[in-house]
Amino acid sequence: MLFSHKICNFAPVMSTIIYPSPIFGPVHSRRLGISLGINLLPADGKACSFNCIYCECGLNEDHRPTLHMPTRQQVAEKLEEQLQKMVADAELPDVLTFAGNGEPTSHPQFADIIDDTIRLRNRYCPQAKVSVLSNSTMIHRQTVHDALMRVDNNILKLDTVDPVYINKVDQPNGSYDVRQIIEGMKSFQGHVIIQTIFMQGECHGESVDNTGPAYVDPWLEAVKEIAPQQVMVYTIDRETPTPGLEKASREQLDAIRDRVLALGIPCTASY
């Protein structure tokens, strides 16, 4: 996930951000507005089923956590405390966003925490949306799938449909079958927002440019097949833990956005 407001703790490697837990912000999200962050991962490191070379939280091996994940009770208590403060300050969030130091759906109490969050949202800021930023690796779990059906914005990552690129850039831990991921996205029956990063540059001497037809064309076919409610395309917003990566240009993102729009699917581009 990428936020455009620097409020969090900086780890010693480059400009990596390790987020507080379980609540951080509010921050200004390029895609979501005023966002109150909910981090279900430990506060002192990164724990993720991906190890993306562009991740603002750094590489997994550089930030191994020593603390535990927050409990369901801790998340609910801290969230309610922050929402009460925001109500008192007349500064209500546009969105409550599950993001932070890794994959939020990996928390063993994820579904229950979603229910608590919806209850607290309804009480304190009913106009706010509940969003989850996920890399899609846990959507095969029924409890995760059902919980994501209950949130407003089920934002799932699909950077490409090319397995070689995925292994090079997203670096999944364990097995990752992109065809199964696409089928899992289809099972939401439109209640899904696809999130894709486009970039240029090199990693260890190999190109990571996924802005050309070889990557965009098959990705668009997958998008058409999934038929999401929306697509979000974006590019690098911060210094990355892996050198050599470069932003996609505004023109490239706009061209990709326009091709999604031509499919009749709403799409935004964040530069």
C-alpha cells in the first residue's frame, strides 16, 4: 500500500516506513482520502506473504518483527478511542483502511476484527468506508472471503498475470498461482477493486517495466474477466528498498487507465 503522508516511524534502511500498530494516522491517501489506518501486524517490523521489491515497508528480511500481532480486543479498544477523539475534534475520516506492515488478512482474527470495525464505524462515523488493502494471497480462505464481502472497498492486488514477473517483483512466499488468484477475484462477483502498480527501471540488471503491451494486454484481459467495480492504477510514490526502480510516467498511466475505461470499468490513476 502507498500513502502520501509521512507520519510514521522510519527504519534505518533508506526511507522505509514501519507503521504503528494497531492504529495509525489519520493520513491522506492518494486514492482514498482522509484515512485512519488499521495495522494488524506487529509495530516493530514487517510480516507479509509478499516481499515486493517496491514496498514502502521494506523487504521482509530487513525488518523481522519481534512483537506479536495486536489482539482483536486491542484493535477494537484503540480504534474506538481514536474515533471518539476524531468525533470530539470534528475531524471524521473518509475511510477506515486496513493496511500497514504486511498482509492484513493474515491475522487469525481478521474476520472478527472486520465485524468490530463495521460496528464502530456505524456508531461513530457512519459515512466512512471500510477498506482493506490486500495482496490477494488469503482470499481462498472462506472466512477471509466472507469478511471482504462485508467491507465497502475490497481492494485486491494484481500487478500482472505473468508468473515470472510476479516472482521477480512481488516475490510471494510459498506457492502463488495467478490463475487461482483471478478465479478467487471472480468469486467476489464484482465486489472487488483491482489495484495494480506500474513502474519502469531495473532490478539486479533485469527490466521491471510492466507498462508495455506484453504485460498490459493480458492484464486487461484478466481485468475484463474479473469484472471489478473499479480499478486503481498507480506508481511508485516513495524511495524503494530496491534500487533502480522508476516511476511510470503520467502519460503511461493515463493510457492504461483509458484502456480500462474503454472496457466500461471505472478506473483511477495515481501519480
